[in-house]
Amino acid sequence: MNVPLWAWLAVLAVIVLMLAVDLFAHRKAHVIGVREAALWSALWVALGVGFGALVWLLYGAELGQQYFAGYLIEKSLAVDNVFIWAIIFTYFAVPREYQHRVLFFGVLGALVFRGIFIAAGSAIIASAGWVLYLFATFLLLTGYRMIRHRNEQLDPEESRLLRLFRRRVPMTNDFHGQRFLVRKQGVLLATPLLAVLALIEFTDIIFAVDSIPAIFAVTDEVFLVFTANAFAILGLRAMYFLLADLIHRFVYLKVGLALVLIWVGIKMLLKVDLYYIPTPLSLAVIALILGASIGMSLWATRGQGRKAPPAPANPPFGTATAEEIAGLEPLWRRGSRAKEATGQGRDGTGS
């Protein structure tokens, strides 16, 4: 697949443009409802599918199918991300109107880290083809572990990253609007929102360790690997607000995702030396597994409505009052504020 430099630049320009549009549309903090989330989800899916249709038209059916197989894998594995986000936001009692800002920067960081992982993975595979055996084995073991531990959930309180963050980074005990940083008495402090962002970013890196090898099982083309990842990730924020209150209904989804990982692991093992499973068959199997797991989940939980995850009785962080937020020092006046805090005048005598 010969992709010119201008095509890479065009894709990156579209991504940056859509991120800017999303940021502008949500510049004011507000609770995102189901209707708004559904409209944005439809827009992101249309963008991803439209790009796949363009690849199909320009490069043929085989590469188009590879893109859609990768897009479907990344989109489905991303649903697990959404459920983890819901658990994190619920545990920290993050106000819903501030969640989009956290997810925006979380997705931005995910794009950067996944780009790095994809470049590294491509270089490793090109120089040492035997690493595909390791990737395939890892996917099989991950799928097995997901089935075995399908009923276990993340406990944010036990997160080593969170404990390290709270130990190393000076921070407040209250949310201060959408701010990640505040300054009090000349001291720069992180807010709990920055701790939540760090935890979400870390969980995405962990998920990328699964998803990046999985997509390399269906395509070797770096351009398709990156674009399938990017267009799948871009819609994660809207997907979260659409599905966060429906976690309890997807009871068999984790089993479905585990079977997808096992399937692509088998495909990768066979691909190395034995047999190349045709892309249409691979795409059909992935779609069948996901469709069956979602359909069975919705059937088993029929009659249940939307329900937010249960909130903790004693949230670890509070919320600053409007007066406290209004009294914050500007972040960019560090020098002058520090001098005022120490009582020093311009001559250093405190006069």
C-alpha cells in the first residue's frame, strides 16, 4: 500500500480539525445528554465508515476490508474502556459536566501514545518477524484471562498509580470546576481532576497493549492500523455518554471481546507460516462474535432501563465553593504572587 505523505498529512489535519470542532462545541461545561451523545456518536461513526469506504474505493476491496476489520476490533475493545471510565468517574464522584474535558485530553493523549506504539510495533515486526508469535501468544493469554476474570472490576482505590500520584504531586482535596491546576498562596497544586486524567490515560495505555497487537493480526499496513485506531478512538467520548448508564446490560460483552482476542490470536499464529485466513472471513467472524455477545446481553437484561453506576457512600474528594474558585490566584502570575505571599517588596525588604 503506497500512501503518499500528503495523505498522512490530510488525515492528521482532519483529526486535528475534528478535535477542534469538538472542543469548541463543548467549550462550556454542561451535562451531555443521551440525544447529544447519540448525535455525536453517529457523526464519529459516519466519519470512520466514510474513511473506510474511501480506502475501499481507492485501494480495493482487500485493503478496505482490512481497515473495517481493524476498525471493528478497535471500536469493540474501546467499549471496555468506556466501562472502566464509568467506574473511575463514579468512584471519584466527578461531576458530569466536567467529564467531557477529562475525556477530551484523555483521548488526545491516547492518540499520541497509540501512534508511538504503532510505529514501534511496525518497526519491531519488520526487523524481527518472529515477534508475531509473541503477539499471538499474548492475545490468546489475554483472551483466556478476560474470560476467567470476566466478573472482576477495576477498583480505583487500589490503583498504584493513584497512590503514587497523591504521594508525589501536591494536590487539593476538592474539584475546582474544570481546572486541572490551581495556585494557592503562591503554590501550584493539582486538582483531583488531574489525578482522574492520569488514571484514565494509564488505563488506555494498558488497553493499547491488547488492541495494537490485535489489529496487526488483520493488517500489516501501518496507515490502516493508525487510521482505524484514530477513527475508533475519536468517538469514544460520545460513546461513553451514550453507554455509561447501560453498563449493567452488557453482561456477555467481555466474553465476546475475549473471544475476539482469541480469534485474532489464532489468525496471527496461522498467518506466520501456515495459512492466511481471508479478510472477509475474519471480518465476518469478528462481527458475528460481537453481534452475538451484544444481542445475548440485551436479551438477558431486557426490561432494564438506564441506570447510573452506584456512587460511593463517601467520595474521596469534595467540590470547592463558588467563592473559593473565585478567590483562586492566576496561574501565570507566579513570581508576583510568591513575593506577595512572603511579604517582600521590590527592594527585598518587605516594605
